[in-house]
Amino acid sequence: MPLCVVGSVALDSVETPTETRENILGGSAVYFSYAASFFTSVRLTAAVGEDWPPEHTELLESRGIDTSGLQVVEGGKTFRWRGKYKKDMNDRETLDLQLNVLADFEPVLPEEYRQCSFLFLANGSPIHQLKTLDQCECAKLVVADTMDFYIRSERERLMTLLKRIDGLVLNDGEARLLTDDENLVRAGRAIMKMGPKFVVIKKGEHGAIFFGEDETYVLPAFPTPDVVDPTGAGDSFAGGMMGYLAEAAAKKGTVPVCRDGPEGAAHKWGSFPSSLDPKTLKEALAYGTLTASFTVEGFSLDRLQEIDRNQIERRMDEYRKMLSF
Amino acid sequence: MPLCVVGSVALDSVETPTETRENILGGSAVYFSYAASFFTSVRLTAAVGEDWPPEHTELLESRGIDTSGLQVVEGGKTFRWRGKYKKDMNDRETLDLQLNVLADFEPVLPEEYRQCSFLFLANGSPIHQLKTLDQCECAKLVVADTMDFYIRSERERLMTLLKRIDGLVLNDGEARLLTDDENLVRAGRAIMKMGPKFVVIKKGEHGAIFFGEDETYVLPAFPTPDVVDPTGAGDSFAGGMMGYLAEAAAKKGTVPVCRDGPEGAAHKWGSFPSSLDPKTLKEALAYGTLTASFTVEGFSLDRLQEIDRNQIERRMDEYRKMLSF
């Protein structure tokens, strides 16, 4: 069950209270893809510059991630981000941001990607998110992320996007900004009214709140003492979540079939696969939570590279036990 | 199974972004007692001044709370606190604090209270907490709270206290301050090494982390859209938790018997009732969480006065459902 992601690929420089790493592999599409690859096959679309180290591509490919959508822009430089975490490892400050090739990046999905049933639009301009959606005729489950910059500067287009996606994943500050409501339960419900069939508000070390048509619930983060670098936790969460959803649909044999024809893509958005029942969705949230809990235990993909699916399952057993009484 | 609490009784003035209330019933012992009264009988020890409205005492007594330990100080004024909540209702600022009778309050437990098997030492000076403990010869389960002021100014006495109690309940900022560690999982484990058999770190709207000898887990707060006034949530949490523990011990017929004699009280601290198995403790944490979720839905005890045990149980059903997948 292929899962497509369109997002950023970056060279990050990360400063934590105890350590600094320069030019390490990062970006929303990278974290998402790697996290999802524990569950399903992934197809990545993003842009990099000529400075892009080929070993990063090899690493992704070694996980079965299809990188044929990774465009190397001639004469371009890869997107770079430098951030510094405060003492509590929750708040961070962006010290430098060089958009480079991202400035003019118009996502173009390779022909074979357009059959993807599951699509994740990592945070980016709603214009590009909408254009990507238009290329993806078969997407049956579309989830998007967004961020404060676009909530402020492109609210109208974001509203258009929200009517065309199934799920929105965003963090607590973004949810408050989008709704002008400080209470996250009310904020989530208000976002539901903007269009999506479900909303997930990520709260970092405090877990996530899920809002569906019939239920609202909170799942806590897995309590890890080894928080090394929180970068990419949110995208890993989304990757684990959507990866599991794609896997579950494949297992249940409810792979949505792409119906080309006069109906057009627009009719298909939101035709939520019936396999994605509330129980599967909750499991997916839990898998997202646990995948992210590994990501933060190392810089870049360091910790994820050390684990396999078995370790995620073992942590899942602990997590289930933790929440049952 | 009587549960004793020693703490503050206050007249609070609370400013929220939308509403202000003057001189309403508050204080750690009040919130704790009322919350615990849904589960067990409670005996309160605190001091008030001559300005204390007798109807507040009547309200507590109407819940079966024994107020014979409520000392009215002649010529004294009741402790007053004025606080203002910020927009997100998490952070608050103390605008005014008048200790009044609390300044010289030396808790003296009435004779019949000294048989209490369960004792909660609400946040206060470790000197007074230790003196109270010395009076309570039969306490089998002693839980204490503390706060930043005492962590800074009376650390040594606090360390003595920590060796004599079974459980410590404190908030995230206090745990960080006590251990000088920003990671709450590491902080909780470090506090365990200071003496208590269990530690609960309260995270406000984000729930609580439990640390026991063999396990660490997180329970999220119940997601309520109706946060009116968070004052007293932490004490209500402790009240619901200890009230349930006392009830569970009574139901199981494992009421600890007070053994007077040459062993002295010191030997009995920490003789953790065997009825308090990990499962019961986790249930107690959940009841604390839910009792607190009602407290924040109104000013003072307003919301708690509207509910009965059935409503707590209904919310528990929802909570269990929310956490199972």
C-alpha cells in the first residue's frame, strides 16, 4: 500500500544544551519517510541542491523508500535550518533558515506516484499542497500538516485545503493560532468544522489529542529519559501514524482502487477508506507516538537506524500496559 | 478508613481572562478534603481567622468532612491569596498573598485524628510537615506535597521529610527545581532515590507521571473544553487519589491496625499497606485525574458541588475507553 509524502529535505544544524551537530540529515519528508518505512513502502517527493550528499539518498533507499521523486536542482543548494533548543528541550529558536531550492520548489509527482492511495502533505505552502493534491488522482486518505507562517500569511488558501483533506496534523501553538482559542479541546473541535474528518493536535512531550467525528481523546507521549534531539518528532509521529494506516488497509484487503474517469479527482477526496475505523486510527496514533519517541532519542535518524519493527512492538506492549488499569 | 489532611484553608480572589471572583473558598486542605469526600471520610486540620464565614465550615461538614481540627485563631485573619491566570489558563501569577493566621500556624491534630491510617501533608513548611508526622502514630500511608519556596529555602528539612513519607506529589516545575534536571522522567527517578516509595509529577492540563519501584507511566488529563478556573486542581487530584486508596483499603479489608508500643511511630512510616498494589495505585491516579477535571470546570468548589460519585464513575468509563485500543 504505497504512501506518498511531499515535503522538505534538509541539512540541519542542531544545538542542544549539551551538544551541537552540523549539517545533519533532516527535513519533514525525511523524518516522515523513515518513520513510515517501518510499516509500509514510501514514495518521497522533495527537492535538494547539488550539495546533497548521495549517501543520504542511499540511506533512504536502503529502507525501501522510493526516491525517484527527489529532484536535484542544478546549481541549487539544499534547504538548511539551524536551530537551538532551550534547556527544557521543548522550546526552540530558529537561528538561521536558508530556503535555497525550496524557495522555487513546485512539487511534481512522478507519474507512478499518482496512484498513491495515501498522501501526506508535510508542512509547506497551501498553494503547493493544493497543487500536489491536484496531481494525486487516487488519494483516498490525505493528511496535511501546516505551520504558523502559513496560518498567518495564507489563511484563505489553507481554508480551501482543509475542505479537501481527510486529516490535519498540527501542533498546539498552531491550533491555538488557527482558531484563536487557548483551550485545545475547543480548538480541535473548531478545526473539525473547517473541513477535515479528523484532527490531531501534537503536544510534543505531552502527547497528542485526537478529534474525530464521534470522539475526542488524548494519548500521552511515551516517557523516555533519553531526549537527545526533538527535531523531527512531529514528522516521525505523522510517518508512524500514516505508515500504520497504510499497512492496516493492506492487511485488511481494503486497498482502495483508483477509479479514473469522469468523476475526477475532486470527488474522491474524502472518500475515507472504511478500513480506517476508529480502533485502527487510535492504534495508528499510538504507533506514531512510539515511533516519535525513538526519534527524539538521537540526532537526525541516528536512533531510528538502530531499531527495527520488533523494538517498536516491544515499546507498544509497554505502552498498552502503561495505559491499562 | 479515615484520611487526615493538614494544609491551608483560604479565601481566594481569582482573576481569569474572562471573569474575576473575590474571596471565594479555597486552600489546599479544602480542595483535598472535598475531592476525597467522594470516596472516604476525611478529617481536616487547618487554621482560619475570625473572618471565616461559618457557612464554609457547614459546606465541608455537609460532605461528612470532620472539621474538629479546624482551629479558629482569635483575633486572626484567614489566609488570603489573589492570583491571575494568563490567557492559556496554565500559567498564573500571584498578585497578593497574606499569610495571616498561617504565619504562626503549628498544626495540632485532635486526639482522635492520631489514629488516621492515611495522611496527606499538603504543601507547607517541611518543619510543620515533620511535626505533623510525629503526631500521627498510626499513619500507614503518608503522602506529601511541596512547593518551590520550600525546595529553595528548606531543602535539608525537605530531604528529611522525603525519607519518612511513602509518596510525594509535586508539579513539573517543582520536580525540575528539586533535581536540577529538565527531563521529567529522569527527575522523577532522581526523587525516588531521595526516599519516597512513589512519586507523582503533576503536569496540569497534560496529566501526571507516576514513578514506582518497578514502573513509570503517564496518565493524560481528561480533555475538558470547560476550563473555568484551574485553582485547586493539584489538591483535588491528590484528594481523589488518596480518597480512592483509603476506600480501596477499606473494601479489601486490609485496614492497617494501629500498633502502639515501644516500636514507636518511626518504625511504622513506610509500612506500605500491601493492599496498595500497583493496579490500585494506578486506578487511584486515574480517580485523582478525573476529580481534578471536574474542579477546573468551575470556580472554587462550584463544579464539585454539582456532581456526585456517579458522574465521576461515568467519566471514568469514558476515560478507560479513551485509553484503550
